Amino acid sequence: MEINTIERLKKEKNAVILAHYYVDGDVQAAADVVGDSFTLAKLATNLDAEHIIMAGVEFMGETVKILNPDKHVYLPDLDADCPMAHMVQVEKIEEMRKQYPDLAVVCYVNSTADIKAHSDYCCTSSNAAKIVSAIDSDTIFFIPDGNLGRNIQGQFPDKTFINNDGCCPVHDQMTPEKIVNLKNAYPDAAVFAHPECKPEVLEHVDYKGSTKGILKAVGDLDRDVNIIITEQGLLYELEKNYPNKKFIFPDMICEGMKKVTNEKIAAILEKGINEIHVDPALAERAKLPLDRMLAICN
Ligand code: 13P
Ligand code: SF4
């Protein structure tokens, strides 16, 4: 698919394409903005375009729609999903609220609209600790990603964390043994990992943080060889930013993100298909924890 065709269609339709770092490089090249989950959510509140194509998985498209109820928001592939977004149920939240009256429910943005609507605060991997530090409650129910909760709870010795048992199937497959093997193979390399990995994995890394954080930290640490423990899509932006550095990625691929193609984006622009709809009453409730996150991290 020619990028020029997409460029022409975008102008004709007054559309913008937002893309996450995990989609294929040719999709990132065609996008107007590429970012981590927080950057994309924040930016989505400031767009003039009438049509927004979210090149990512379902929760990302839903988040953009919740923040822009009057705009047309599209997902290149309606089956592009994040399995972790479904790893907690509303019944579980209600049960926990009954058990702990002081509970604050902190919901990772990788979650369904329904789960957001039953949560108190949203967060992303780049701001989870900042959000928790703004909460008065002593008891935090961190959903749906148990690893992210476990990875920040050490910063809050006065709070009780209850971490849901969900996880990202892509990042959770990484083990300390695999990292040690990679470090032995590349002894001079720096190691960077996403906080969706298990805590025992992060003990072996030089930097832990969101996709955007990793991009910056590679420049800060400034090593020739870099082991990157996250989804392989990030390689596109890393190579663009640091053409002289070497990047080693383990075999970590997010199937949902890989469903996004420029052909599917062009089909949206030509036919107006794959629009996302969120029930307005649900969207209004789901917007509250997102608005709180944006206010804390403005
Ligand atoms: P970021 O917020 O770091 O972009 O992560 C999103 C995600 O889905 C990681 O698996
Ligand atoms: Fe979900 Fe993991 Fe894919 Fe991120 S990498 S979208 S958390 S499955």
C-alpha cells in the first residue's frame, strides 16, 4: 500500500491516524502520531480532525472514542484485541468493594470500557506510580495487570495492594533465565524492559518503563548494544532514533497489534467501515477515571 494513497485519502476525509509503537513499521510510517498508551490518550483529547483512526488494539480505539464521544473513531481490525483487557470481571470489582470499604480501584488503560466504568482511576505503564501517589485510600485494587501492580507496590509501603491475577501473555512469557542467557550472549549490552514483565525479570534489567520511556532511556544510557524486552514493533522507532545502535529483541509478538495493516486503514478511509461505538451512558462513566488520570498527569 502506497503511503501517498493514504496521505491523499486522509486529507480528503479530514482524518488522522494515531498508532501505537507495537504496530508494524509501515503503519507507523503512515501515521500522524506514534506513541505510547498515555501519549495517545492525552493527544486524543486535543484533535481537530472529524475522523480518528486508532492503529492499535480494541481498548485503544475505545479509549479514544470515550474521550471523543462526538467524533468518528475507527479501528483497522475490529478483532485486534488485547487479551489482558478481559482478565478481570465487574463482579470481582464489586466483591472487592464490599470487602474493603476504603478501596480505590486503579485500572490499567488496557481494559474494557465496562471495567473502566467500574473503576476509580485509570493509569498507563508510564504513570501508574504517579496515579497511586495521588490516591488517599490505603487499599489499592490494581487491575487487570497483576505484574504492573506488583512492580510499583514497593514504592508504597503504607498502602495495601491487591493485585489482580491478569497479565499480558506477551510480556509474561519472559523469564529471568532467558534474560541471563541474553546477557551472557551480549555482555556489553544494556537491558530495557516493559513493566508488564514479572518483577523477578525486572530485577535483571538496567531500565524498566513504558515504550516511550524505553525509547528515551536508550539515548540516556547510550550503549552500542541494547537488549529490548518488549514487543518487536518498538524496533521501528528505535532504529529511526538511533541508526548506529544495535538492538536485540526476544521473540515477543502481540498478535492483536500485528492485525493492523495499511490496507485496512485505506479501506476505512475509502468506505468508512469499522467505526467504534460505545454506549453513551457507559462512555460517560468510563470517562471519569480517564479524566482523573489526565488531570493528575497534565
Ligand atoms: P505502553 O503504555 O508502554 O505503550 O504499553 C502499552 C501496552 O499495551 C504494553 O503491552
Ligand atoms: Fe495487550 Fe500485551 Fe498486546 Fe500490550 S502487548 S496490547 S498488553 S497483549
